[in-house]
Amino acid sequence: DVKVTQSSRYLVKRTGEKVFLECVQDMDHENMFWYRQDPGLGLRLIYFSYDVKMKEKGDIPEGYSVSREKKERFSLILESASTNQTSMYLCASRKPPGTESSHEQYFGPGTRLTVT
Amino acid sequence: GNSVTQMEGPVTLSEEAFLTINCTYTATGYPSLFWYVQYPGEGLQLLLKATKADDKGSNKGFEATYRKETTSFHLEKGSVQVSDSAVYFCALTSNSGNTPLVFGKGTRLSVIA
């Protein structure tokens, strides 16, 4: 079974802090994604990565950056946390296009971040 | 660009009732379509999928048929259970390139005994 793990289930940080959210997958997937989930807004894509050291902006990248130094790990960074970044953050991974079941994204359990 | 519109919730049903959650999409070409489910306190997991027109995806008693003529992928279940209470997301992706999934806003379903 594919496993996507996220470093914390719950996190509380202060405004202005630098925050790291870590995501690790164990299935050698090339593609990885970070979303945030908010009531009434569904899932919104923050950043994604096709492969190691590659990244692409999603729909709402402002205030975030990412790092993909190893294939299995994709980190989301909040350079200076703000209260409007309080949210549920979901990481996902998938196989590259053209492979069997390549369209299915596997999700981690989520990190609920509160910025006070 | 690609987009997904699904009915707003919350939806509250009694056990054994019939469920329909509507989903329509806008996309160029021939996208693949998905339903994901999120149980309380968990991440999303794939419920079913269809990759071409007229395909029917099914799993755990849920079904959805890819209707290109109406650009729809409605989720149905004949008899819901309390354990089906969750948030359901319709999603699509184009079948070319490294295109991320595009999600609808989700529909919360509550089933009461």
C-alpha cells in the first residue's frame, strides 16, 4: 500500500514564525502536491513538483515556498506565518503520466495548522 | 481552464435512503473523472474513477457514469449507511502531461440512523 505521511497532525505557531510542513511518500512517485483545505473552498493547490528539484506554482502560491531535495520528500514552507494561513494542509503523490493508475493521487492524513 | 462544480451541502439522509451528489465539469479534450472521499479526521482517498466517456466507475456500492454529452459525473448509491458519512469530492484531470487534479468544493454527507 502507498503511504504518504505528514510530519504533524496538529501544529500551533505564532504570527511571523517560519513553519516547515514535511511530507514523505514511500512509493517512489515522481509527482508530489501540496493543497490547503478550507470550509466552503474545497482543496486549493499551492505548489506541486514533477521530480526532484523541480517545482511549479499552483493556484495560491503566495506566502509559501517548497523544497524537493529528495524524491520521497516534499516540504512546504511558510516563510512568515500569518493568521490567514490557518488551515488544513494536505500532501499527495502520484506516479508520472503514462504509467498504470498514474492519475490516482494518494493523500496524507493532513496537518491542521493554527497560526495565532 | 478546467473546472468542477458539485452540489453544495450539507446533505442529510436517513439510513437506507438513495443518494445522488451532482457533479458537472468543464474541460478541454477528454479528461479522466474521479470521486474522492474524506472520512472524519483523515486525508482523501479514491472512491472511484472513469477514464473515458460512458465508463461507469463503482466501489463500495457507489457508482458514477462518465456522461460526455452532459459533462457530468454524478455519484449515486442505492442505500446509504451511517458509515458513509463523509465529505465527497469530484475531481478531474486532463490525460496529457503532468496536470494536477482539479477538485470541486466538496459535499458533506451526514447519514442518520
